[in-house]
Amino acid sequence: MSSNVGLTTPRGSGTSGYVQRNLSTLRPRDNAQPYPRDFDSIKHRQRQPDKDILEHDRKREVEVKVFELRDRLEDEGVDEDEIDDQCGALRRKLEAEQARSNGGGPNARNLKSHQVHELAKAKIEESEKLRKALGISRDYEEGSHWKKQEERKLEREKEHAKGGDRDED
């Protein structure tokens, strides 16, 4: 044994007495906090959906239906030119339907949890409807009412102080 490392005698211990460093231990990290503790300074930001991903999903939905039609027609033994014509017509029809119903937006109830961009878009639309229903302006800042009240109070105090100065003259 050297430098008090290991067992004084390895007899009966089932080991050779050689001591290794435990590489699987987790060393404490520096004390930096991952999140700020001042929650008032954090402004709520809504997750913005990626328009490219939304467009890709919309196109993919159309192509899945077209592929299902193509597969079914090939199983029935329809001529290749006829299949191409029917698939093109279905594709145009589905794209026209999506263009008409695009204003409705995604319904959050029908979405899955992995469809984060669709969920974000639905949430933004829901928030916008609520904002319009309550008559809240777009540039509204949370807590601005209290700031305005404080400003009015300060103005009244200044006017009162000016009015008190005039009475002394």
C-alpha cells in the first residue's frame, strides 16, 4: 500500500486492492442558475409557429390522400394516364379546399401533442379572438393601468403643490 490508498491488505476482500477513480459520479456544476429568480422581469412570449413546417404539413396531407388514391387505382388495374389525371384532379381539389378553409386555422382539439407548430398557431388564434372579444388593444402592456394611475397621482400632487404655493403669495 502506498500513500494510504487502497486496502491495507487485499486478503479476503475479493479484490486486488487496486483503487480506481469512480468515473460515473456527477460532479456539482457551478452555481449559475438556469432560470432568473426575478419573475417580474420575464415577459411572457408566445411560441411562434414555423410557417415552413406548417406549409410542409399541409402539402404532406394532400400528397398522402393523392397517394392513397393512386395506390387504390393501381390495385384496380386502371391505366397509368387515367391514374395521373385523377390524381391531378384530386390534388387541385384538395388544394382549393385548403385555400378556402385556411382562414379557419387548426382546431386545437384535433391536434396531437407532437404537432407543436400547429398547436402554437391555434393558441395564437385563440388569444387573438379573446383579445378582440375583450376589446384589448394590440399594444397593451400588462400592468400599464397601474402605471397610468401612478402618473395621474403624481400630476395631482404637483398641481396641489403648485396650488399651495399660490395661496402663500
